[in-house]
Amino acid sequence: KKGARGESARKKTQVVTCGKNDAGQLGLGYVSEIPVRVFTEIESVREESVLEIASGKEFSAVLLQGGVVLSWGLGTYGELGQGGTSNGTRTIVPEPRPMVGLGGKMDEEW
């Protein structure tokens, strides 16, 4: 998909990403005003068994085998599920972190 937002895709056993990274939405561990124009591996999930990937305009998340959910990017209204406020405070998380709103894991009933 082409666009101004960051995009993530599963490639073999790697999770790779490219695009806009001004809110850490690529999960590479840093923020940059310069877009990442080539697919780059998200190294912090290299050893994980990623089952699903979801991307929003300025945030992304992965579901790992075992039910752990990691998210990263811009969490202005609590969309990262990491215990941040939902009052409009700009919170940037540039690398994957467990969603504490789920205790870091998906509920078995999901």
C-alpha cells in the first residue's frame, strides 16, 4: 500500500516496515521527520512468532503466539493500550511494548 502513513508487512519470519516515522509508528526505536523509504526490519520482534499485524495512521500493533500484544507509535488518546491517558496528551512510543490494558495478553475468549 502506498501512502503518507507507515505500513507494516510480514515477510517470511521478519516484520518489516517503511514510510512516515514522525511519531515512532514504524517501531524502529526512534522518531524521524525523514521517511524510511526502504523496507526495514523491526529488530525487537525478530525472535517472536508474529501471528497478526495491524497498522493505523500513526500506530501499529502485533499479536504474538501466546497471546501477547505489542504496540507502538502515537498514543494521544490511549490507542496504544499502554496505560497512557486519553486526554489528548501526545505520547510517543517508538518501539514495541506490551499493551498493559490487556495485561500484555489477549483474553482467551477473544
